[in-house]
Amino acid sequence: MMDIEEPNAPTAFELLGGEPGVRALVDRFYDLMDLEPAYAGLRALHPTSLDGSRDKLFWFLCGWLGGPDHYIERFGHPRLRARHLPFPIGISERDQWMTCMQQAMAELAIDAAMAQRLAKAFAGTADWMRNRGG
């Protein structure tokens, strides 16, 4: 889950607009991945239909950002790295994921400070997911 400095501060989930805001971010992310040639390597790791991927990332991010634990309720502990081990994730895939997510945040005009906090948190997780190269 994202770390918020103040104990009574709104969660990142709330600051993004709750489920509609998180869904919009996830949908834009996958739309970009599907449409932009720059993300072709990342797209190739996903199934033909992105519907399941969209739902899983949405459910995961809701809880990770401080909202409802939809993912855990459905699948238990995320075990992110273990669940992604079958997919070759190297520096290129990590960087494509990060660039795609940053583009999605920018296109949705997410507050710059929030986008920066999210990018920092995403970067650590994205790098930890690597299982190829470097």
C-alpha cells in the first residue's frame, strides 16, 4: 500500500477519486498499451483480450492505494512477483510499463504531486518485478 505521511490524510485512493478515478487510470493505461507502438513489447506479454488484466490491476490498485481490498477478497495475497514470474520482465518491459503509466497519469491530468508520488511507488515495484537482465 502507498505510504501517506499524515495519519488522517486522505488516501491516494480518495485523492484519485475512488473507484471511478482508479478505473479511469487503469483503462487509459491499457488503452495506451494496446494502441501505442512504443509499448508493443509490454503488450506482447498480455493476452489478446485485456479485460482480465484491466480488472486485476484495478482490483489490486484499489487496495494498494488505500481503498477496498477487491483483489485480496478474490485471490488472496497478491504475491506480485510470483504471479509475474512466468513472464519475461526485463529492463525494457519495466521501462515500457512505467512510461505507459506515466503517460496515462499525464493524460488524465492527475495532480503533479500525486503523479510524482505514484510514479516513485510504481518504479520501486516495477523494478522489483524484473526477472530478466540486469
